[in-house]
Amino acid sequence: MKLALIGAGYVGLVSGACFAEFGHTVICADLDQSKVDALERGEIPIFEPGLEHIVTHNAASGRLSFTTDVKAAVRSADVVFIAVGTPSRRGDGHADLSYVHAAARTIAEALEGYTIVVTKSTVPVGTGDEVERIIREARPDAEFAVVSNPEFLREGAAIEDFKHPDRIVIGTDDEQARAVMTEVYRPLFLNQSPLLFVERRTAELIKYAANGFLAMKITFINEMADLCEAVGANVQEVARGIGLDNRIGSKFLNAGPGYGGSCFPKDTLALVKTAQDHDSPSRLMEATVSINDNRKRSMGRKVIAACGGDVRGKTIAVLGLAFKPNTDDMRDAPSIAIIQTLQDGGANIRAYDPEGMKAAAMMMENVTFAEDAYDAAKGADALVIVTEWEAFRALDLSRIKSTLKSPVLVDLRNIYRANEMEKLGFAYSSIGRPKSSQGK
């Protein structure tokens, strides 16, 4: 089939490349000429394991191409996916749908023959209705159907998630659209990936409900971590104890500095605003958003406490800037608030991240970026692990200790065992584990 992806950002590029890998002919259209030029040269604008290979492979085969001519891409397609950004709107926190509406207007101008228009972007309930209205008003003669098909891609594992999804949610009541979307995803039938057909508004809410629930799960275990520290329990053992219950599950029960990234912060906030607008407020989501926002700065205060309550004039080494491993995404990363809190306390920051430093440099001021973890630790008064990159799990700890000015290590991801760190002579702090049993 011939597919067009409007938006060559994270969702559009990953989805387009994977659809091409399935054998479809795909055009990714984006108004950013520099981005399109870079993609045509084989330069990938984001870091995502495996993405460069499938982009270059399918571009070379002719199944994947890039353009700034959005209308031409729409005219050539059987199915058009809207995959533009929906960031939080300044001032009120609602999802900014201006890019989605602009895409709908462009699609209306270019439609030729029966076309499926798919909202792949994460959008509030009712957005599909608005997209349909925009196109219908502009082109009452057009033959089309608007479908919701939310994405469930984890940054750092997006290729695997696309090729082996837990489910594929498709929102439509149109039988012809259902048949076309079934054909789009037919290559996944061999993996027995379930296609869940629902009403369009239901599909839109499934995405927000899923992200909201996972964010709430993270926030819950973070609160339990604080309680564990207060009562002398071990949050890792608590998480294991409740995670073995198959009604709960073990995923998203790793205590840490709070969630960040491109999805959870904006989607939880958008869900809160949608619920309020429909006079059905979600108190759990409201609390989740508030707790997570406060937690990030509280982690900065935890570091200050580990340094004796004062970091003025001290150098703090920060390992990990991206919001999670295997990505360079700095959007709402906990490191931002943590570093700001430390700087507000008068600290100097030396930081290292395997992939996130370029993006971090555009968001942070007065941060010295190091060549590696050991360079970051050189002469520092304390070292803080913020993101659990694999490279940080196997540090030469004796070398780290000899490099640091003071052997203070704050592990915000519970990578190491306290008894081992204490044997090495570190003043070691972690999340939700009492000092007498941390890491056991």
C-alpha cells in the first residue's frame, strides 16, 4: 500500500520506517527542509537504537522517501497518517492541536480518491471529530474516513515495540476503513499481534488512560520509596513483593527521580485538563502530576543533604541527562530540575551522558560537559547517577573513588548495592533503601 506520514519526528519517522520495512511504499513529509535534507543524506535527527539501519535500508530500496511537499505526499497515498507534535499548550496545559489542525487543512486541499486519514499523534478525545469537520467543510466532495490509531512506542525500544506490539488500537466505525487498516497491519498477523477495533473516541482515550496509569504506577512506587526510607523498609523488595501479583505486574515499579520524556508529562497534564473540561475531574491524575513535579526538585535536595546540607562552591558530577537510557530526549528530564536545584544551592555542575549532551546544552546554562563518566567525576565533591545507562552499571568504582575529591555517591536509580559501596569506602545514598540493608 501507499502510505504518507505527515511529520518526520519521533513517531512519524519510526512508524514510516517500520511500515516501509513491512513492504509498504512510504513517504514521510515534513515542512522542515533541513530535516528532510538530512534524512535524504541518511542522517537521523534522533537517537533510537536500530532506527538508522532501517531508515537507510528502506530508503535505498525505494520503499521510503522524504519530502517537504505535503500535498504531493497526500495525493499519492491510500492512507495518510497525521504524526505531528501535540505539546502542552502554554498557559493552560491543554494539548496544542494547532499542528494537527494545520495538517487536516493541508490534507483537505490535496485529497484525491478515497483516502483513510489516521491520527497517529496523541490527541485528546474528540480530536478525530474535529479533523473530520475541518476536512468535510473544506472538501464536501471528498471521499475519506478519519481513524484513530494511537502509538504505544517506548523511546529506546521503539522498533521492537512497533514490530511486536502488545496491541494495535484502531478507532473507527467505518467498515471500509477497518478493512484498509487491517491490510496496513497485515504483516504483524504472523506475530499474532491483536488488532483492537473500537469507536474513535474510545481509541483516543485508551492512549491517555494507558500513559496516565503507567505514570501513576511510577508515582506510587516513588511515594512508597519515601515511606520505606522513613520506616526502614526496602522499596526494591516491596516492588518485587507486589509485582509478583499478576494483577499488578513488575513493570514501572522501579523507584527513581520521577518520570519525564515526550509523553508522560504532557499526556498526564492533557488528561487532567480533558477531565476537568468534561466536569469529570481525575483526582488521581491531578495528584500524580503534582507529586511528580515536586519529586524532581526533592531529588536535588536529597543530593544536597548527602553533601552535608550545603553545596555552595562544590562541584557535583552528574551521570545521565536524558530522561531514560537509549535516547537523547531531554524533554522534562528529571536531570533538568535536579541540576537547577543544585545550581540554586550554589553548586558547579560537571555532567556526562552518552547521547543527551547536545540536546542538554541547548536547555541548560553553566554546565560543564565531560568526555566520559571518569572525566565528570574528576575532582568532584559528589557524584550523582540520574539516568541508568548500561555504561554506568559497570563503572570502575575504585577509579571513580580515587578520582572524586570526596567519596560521596548518590544513586537515584538504585544501580549499586550499599554493602559493596560501603566496603569500597563510599558515602552512598540511594532511593527507598535503609542504609543497613540497601542493595541486599
